[in-house]
Amino acid sequence: MSKVVRTIATTALVMLAFAAADVARGQVADAVRQAEQQRIDAVAKAVKPAIAIFSADGNGGGSGVVISPDGYALTNFHVVQPVGDYMQCGMADGRLYDAVLVSIDPTGDVALIKLFGRDDFPIAEMANSDDVQAGDWCFAVGNPFLLATNFEPTVTYGIVSGVHRYQEPAGTILEYTDCIQTDAAINPGNSGGPLFNAAGQLIGINGRGSFEKRGRVNVGLGYAISINQIKHFMGYLHSGRIVDHATLGATVDDDEEGRVVVSNILESSDAYRRGLRYSDEVVAFAGRTVDSPNAFKNVLGIYPKGWRVPLSFLRDGTRHDIHVRLTGVHAREELLAKTQQAPAEEAPPKRRPDKEDQPDQPDDEQPPANPHGEPAKVPDELRQYIQHRSGFANYYFNELNRTRVWNAFHDTAGDFAVLRGDWILSKGEEFTITLGDETSAIKTATTTISLDREKDLSEQLEPQGSGGMLAALHVWRRMLVEGPAAFGDVVYVGTAPLVGHAGLHDVLLGTYDVVEANFYFDPASGELRAVEMAPDPDADPCEIFLTDYREVAGTKVPHRMIVRHGDNVFLELEIESIQLSKSDKPEA
């Protein structure tokens, strides 16, 4: 090959190399531009449901995010605590919306509020926060230092620095469990705002940060409450109550072999009644593997009081799988007392959208809490949405949901109010159950059991071993005939799992004649699935599962009942005949 030919060939190769490099650079540039556009689109999607919260009287504020088209939004408990019942929320559409407090979760540092002014609010799409991993891209949207006086939120970008973080209470009621750690800047005022994944899906609610104390400057450690934890509490948060987190009634610790074992347990706890004992090895809780005491505290902390969740433990090499009913972390009086105090940490400075900028307000000059004192500036048209009652953040929303659940059942099952006479449930000569206004009875071929009107229902737990089946049926009939308004004291608890059934159920809690009864309703059909009556908080309830609904006297009633007490099925009732009669007495 001649020198000229070699030169031409070499030149061609060099040109091809440069061309290939140009193509590669172009491909890289395209990929970068595409990634950048995806990030821009995700942020544009995410800022729409973000809200900047401002106190109506200048007592602070923070951030939040709308989760339903009719205006329900999430924020932090420590954001709403100094603000009170009424607040104003700015959104990226440039509008300022009135809002009221719905419910608070003081331990989990979560609050639900309700915005007014439209029924088509943009909402955040919720992700599965259990899928979040360290290294994932994420971004926070909010109102740091209450800067969003034009309602344009601030966006900070970063990565997920860690997952399943446990944060001990720092001199307050707040306890952050199973939270997401991020280096996206979380500053005072970001509290209550959303943390999104790279796709613009909601993975958590920002609430806690580590700061350089003198300057209140973010040092790259922010924490968000996982959205999966909030999903567990969502029904409770719609109840208008001051809700509590759960405890097992037992503690765990590492033994010398590195196993997670029960270090202490209350004999009054449901865990003890289900068979858990000192030194048993806990291997799983609520479907999650337990490999350290920290892991156990993390998963326990994301569940509300009253839920029943699975627990697995080992004893002498044998695995035991049980369901345990979780009790509350706080006594009612303790919870109410602690919610009267505004937490000092991460309180944002005062600033209003209609006022000139003010200097940051020092932590020790934060205004006092105002959890139930109605702000003076509540618009007249919003006063109907604020109702005060002890134990509730806003009783209006409890009544709203109690009525919703009962109306759904009424639409499905019919009107029992006209059927105030004796109800007779029977199966040939095998049994006859008579349920009435004043007393009820069970008659079999060998015995008759009746309720004594002179005694409390909590003392009448017949038939023996049932936990009070007759009293529970008496209470069941009373609820159907009287309805929540006249039954006794009936409140909407929220949503909770029902063992043996998929999904969560709406729960009404009724108190009558010193006993408490939970009524579980299917949220899709409105059907009443189960009744639990507990004679005492530290005793196993009588559980009656209701199936095989058929039409009787213009209503639908169950013809099969499974009665459980503790770990045992006491009785399976197959009912052949049901007579529902009208009473001669006028309705009350």
C-alpha cells in the first residue's frame, strides 16, 4: 500500500472516530436532556397539590399536600398545633384557600386538614414507600421559612440517604418510626410538606431535620414520615379524633445469641392472652421480618391503637403464628394533656402572605398552643365545620363519617327502625333466640338463658365460654333498631383490618350499658360484617361474624353467624327462620 493510500485511510479512520464521538456525545446529550425533562415534568406535577400553610392570626405555618379532590390535605401535627382550628393555604395556582383542622396524630406528628373553595383540587399520587431504597432520587416541596408568600413552593432535590430510620422522642410526644432520611434540604417551614420520588409520587411527609443549632441551618439530614404509615392511619385521620399509636404490651431486646426476645410482657395484654411469653423469640411482626429491637420498634410504630396484626414467634424451635390486638401508647388523659403543649422543635417563623417580611422568630418566643380555642377570624360560613368535644380535634368530621357509614348500611340492609318488636331467630327445635328491647333469651332443648335487666351486661357473659354471645346479640339488635343517634355513645373510629377478611373496614364504636362494641362495615357494600363486644378492655371480646344475608321483612339479615372468643370458635349458627316484628310502642 502506498504512503498516500495509507495517509488517506488513516485520515478516514480519524474522521470516523470523531464522527462516532460526535454521535456518542449527541446520544449522551439527548439522554441528559431527556432525564432533565423528566425531572422538570415530575416537579411540575408535584408542585400543584403542594400547599403553603399560614396561620390566620400570624402564629406560624408550614407546608402540606392535598390528597383528595375535595380538599383533604396532610401536614404535621406540630404545624397545626399553634395554628388552631382555622388556617389559610396558598397553592401554586395563586389562590389562597380557607381550611379547617380535621384530625391529629400527635405521636406520629401527622395532621389532616380540609381545604374549601373547590371540589377538583389537584392531588398527589401516593407511592408504596416500602419500595423506596437508599440512593433513590427524591425531592421535597414546601414553604421553608414561610417564604412562599406568592404561593410558589420551593423545591429541593437530593437522594434518599436511608430508610427505616427510628427517631426517639426528643422531649416531646413526637416519635418518628420507620421514616425516610434524605439529604434534600428540609428547613423550618418545610414541615408537613411532601417528599416525592423521581416520578413525582408521594413517598412521605417531611417533618424533622437536623440543624446547626445557632443558625437553624440544614446540615443534610432530613426525615419524612413514610406514606405507608400514614395510609394505616388514614381512616383514623378522617375520624376527627386525637388518635393514638400502638403498643404490644411487651418489650423486646437482644439476647446473648443475637436473637430478638421478649424482655418484658404485661399479663393484661392481648399478646399474653394469645400465648406470647417472656424469652420467646420474635421473628416477624405485621408481615415484616424482625431481626433487631430497632426493627421491631420501627414496624410497631406505624400502626394505630386497636388494630389486630399478625405476629410470629419461636419457642423451643417451634414457630407460633398469632394475631394480636394492639393497645394504645398513651392513656386518654395523658394524650389529651400532652397535646395541649406546642412542641418547641422546628417551629417556623411568623409570616403571613399579606404582611411584610418579618425577622425569624426565636424558638423560645413561639406562641402558645391553641388546639381547641376557636380563632377569632373564622369566616361565618366555616363555623359549621368546627365542633369541639373532648377527645376530638374536630367532632364535626366524626359525625360526618358516622352518618356516611350508617347511611351506606341503611341503603344496603334496609330500615330496621320500624321493627322494634321481638326478633326471633331459630333452627327447628335445636335453638330459639329471642332479642327484645329490654331483655333477650336463648332457649335450647335442655336450657334457657335470659338477660337480667337489673344487672350490667358486662356481668352477663352467657353462654359460658362465649364471652357474652347473648349480650352481644342484644347489642347488635339495639344498634340496628335504634341507629347510632339513639344507641348510646357511638363514634366513628376509622378503618381497621378484620381477621379473615381482605382490606380495611369502617368501624363504629358504640358504648351501651357499660360495654363497648365495635361494628365492622364493608366500605364497598356497606354490609355489616362483624360485631365485637368487650365486657372489659383487658378481656377477650365476643366476636360474631355475620354472613349469608337474606331478605326478611323488607330488610337483609344474616342467616349464618360464627361466634368466636379468644382463639376458639365457640359456635357456628345456621339460622333457618328469622321473624322480625313491629312493636306496638311508638318510636321514641
